[in-house]
Amino acid sequence: MNNDAILDLIPHRPPFLMVDRILDFEPDKRVVGLKNVSINEPFFEGHFTGYPLMPNSLIIEALAQTASVLFFKNPKYAGQLPLYNGIKSLSVKKSVVPGDQLRLEVELMGGADNRLTVEVRALVDSQVVCEGEMTFTFAATPSRPQIHPTASVHISATLGSDVVIGPYTIIGENVVIGDRTVLEAHIMVERDTEIGEECRIHFGAVIGSKAQDVKYKGESTKVIIGNRNEIREYVTINRATGQDQATILGDDNLLMTNAHVGHNCVLGNRIVIVNNSNLAGHVTVEDGVIIGGMAGVHQFVRIGKGSMVGSYTRLLQDLPPFMLCEGNPAVVRNINAVGLKRAGFSREAIQEVKAIFKELFRSGKNFSQAMEVISKMTISSDQAKYLLDFCTTDSPRGICIKKVEETSSDEE
């Protein structure tokens, strides 16, 4: 096996390739390599001036590379990387100098599937230079992030495997990006942002920019984004206000073009925010919510899980779970019956949620009067109990209780 064939087989490259030829090979048994030691080797420049010696550590490296030929020729270890991790009874008997021809002999001794031991010998002119035993373990070949040449990634950033950083994208200080996440072109990810696995972030998004809040004074805050989120063009997500606070986005969410998530917002999972909608600071959005296009959500508002906000809505107060609202200001129109059915809610649960909706939003009673009636109902489903808990939890904004005239949609 000549030099070109060796380069096709093992991952080492000049100037750190320490095997020039393979002289003999027996699959799963032994391999013999050759290293011609030239005065032009880069390590001789400083080891030692006036008396050049091949470092013993590089003789060991040459033996390890020769052993890797034995492993890479075995299909069982395809896609794995042999990592040299131990020496037993290795002794060095002779120095190697420029002009020597180093014979590298490796013989497989055995071991477990992911841990093998080999016997090694290095010789010059049939004289043993060093000999002993070496052990190797096998690991999956690590992948590298793919960073476009025009991108800028701060030295303190941590990128997982198979991360893609597109053209002109900027990654700031202390950013963490999970495995298989893709950032397309012209994206800004500012300091102290954490992005999970398998996310896709599209052109022009800005994530982790400082809070748009006069109270923010430069304290250390974060944006934390979960897994499998899709963040479309020109979305903006701000860092939090308040030392060590975070703006949080869960898993499996879709934020469409030009959506904005303000400081200290907490978003759950499986949320869809449609184009040009804006969440002010400290908004909480629970799982499975859909927010239509051009909607605006006031600061400190809570949006309960499984609810829907119509397009062009101005939401000034909390929207209870499982409800539909729209309007300027927002009006609760009905329960999200289609969403409840798709989520697998029982008929009994849907009927209980509808009964609570009617008392709160269709009876003409104020909130206290409606809750007094509801307290006498027989409520058994988890969904209806969750709706009541949401409505009775203290909130800075209060429940969106504005009434609407009853319509035929009440029977949907």
C-alpha cells in the first residue's frame, strides 16, 4: 500500500502523517508499515538544534497510525474512529535520527468489540527501537459544524454536531447551538443565547438582542430556545430584563415572518405565531396556541393552552385556555371546538368546557357571579379543571371578559 492508498484509508494528513508505506498486511492479524525519517521533518527544527532526534512520542504515534490501517481495513469498524488510549510495558531502547528507515510492526492480540489491544515494535536496521502493547477504543466519527467562510462565530460559542452556519451570519459571545440546527444567511444570534437541536432559522432573523425596555441596564440575561423550532424570516426575539432572567421558547414551535417575541416572554410547545404578530414583554403563551397574523398582545398577558387569537386582534387581557378570540379590543367568541376534538378531548370534557364558557362569556353575569354558578357545577374532566384554575389565578391583566352577543356558532 503506497502513500496515496494510505491517505484514502486513514484520516491523518501531512505534516502529521507518520506512515509512508504499508509493507505487509494480514486482515485481523498484523500490519507492517514504513516511515522514512527525513531531515526535512518539521519537528526536527526544534528537537534538538544541532542534534536532531525524532521524539519518542512521534514514534508511538507512527505505530498508532500503522495500527489504524489494520482497523480501517476491517468493515466491522466502518464509520468509527480508533482512539489510542493506553500503553502497557512500552520501552524505548534506541534513538531515531534523520536518515533512519523506521519499520513499524503491529500485531493484534485481541479484546472486546470496542476495545482492542495490539503488540507493537519499531525497528531500525533490524534493531528494536521500542516495543510494548497499546490499547484502542472505538467511537463514532465526530462530525463538524459547517461554517460558511463569510460567517463570524465568536471563539466562546459552542456548536453541536452537524450545525450549519450560513453566509454572513454572526454568532456572538457564549452562544450555544444544538446538534443539527441550521442557521441560514444574514442571521444575528447575539450573546448568551441557547438554541436547541434540529432548529431551522431563516434569513434575517435576530435572536438574543437586548431587551427593548427602559429598565434594562445591561445585566446578564438570556434567550433559551428548545428543540425543533422553525423561525422564519426577520423574526426578532429579545433577551430578558433582570439579572439572570430569560426569554424562553419551548419545542416544536413555528414563528412566521416578522413575528416579534419581547423580553421575558415564556412560550411553550407546538405554538404557531403568524406573520407580523407581536408579543410585548412578559407575555406567557401556553402549549398549542395559534396567534393569527398582525395580532398584538399586551405586556403581562397570559394566553391559555389550546386557544386561538384571530388575525388583527388587540389582546389586552388574559385569554383562557381552549377559547377563540378576535377583535380590537379582543372578544372571546367561542370555545376552540375543532382544536379540542383534534387534541382528542372526550365529548364530556368538551361539554364541560362549553358550559364554563357560556357562564363566563354569554350569561351576562360579571366574573364573580359567573364563578359562583360554576362552583356549583359538577366538573370532572382535567381540561375543565385546568380552565377554572387558569381563570382563578391572580394575574396583572385579568381575564378577557368582554361580552359578545350569542350567535348560532354557540352550538358548533
